[in-house]
Amino acid sequence: MQAVKAEPVKIRCCGPHPDKAYSAGCGRVMSIFYAYKCLYCGFYFCARCAEKHFGKTRAEHNEEMKAAGKYLGNF
Ligand SMILES: [Zn+2]
Ligand SMILES: [Zn+2]
């Protein structure tokens, strides 16, 4: 048995629109625990780019959930 140093997996943000030619990746590197993966394109984003990629901020999403009576709290 060999001791393996646990390195958290690092993800580099692809930028808000990695599927578009005009997008420049923001290049932020973060632990996989803070990265957001798009269900559709499979790219990883930081929180700010994820909001842009998905087209709304979490605050806006929360307001929509509140209006619909489905707000479960900030997460
Ligand atoms: Zn996507
Ligand atoms: Zn980013």
C-alpha cells in the first residue's frame, strides 16, 4: 500500500459561453466542489460564468421560486 496525497480536483472555468466563438474563458481555476457543470454541454464554470451561461442569476432564480411558492432557501 502506498500513501496517496489527496489532491482536490481542480477545474478551469471555460467562460460563460464556451460553445460560442466570441467567448473568452475567464480562466479561473477552482476546486471541483465550487465548479458548476452544465447539464447540456458538459462544460465547467465558476459561479459568475455559470449565471451568465444559464441566462439568469441565482437571485433572479430565487425570486421566481418565491413567486411560484417553491422557494426552498438560498443554497
Ligand atoms: Zn451549457
Ligand atoms: Zn468563470
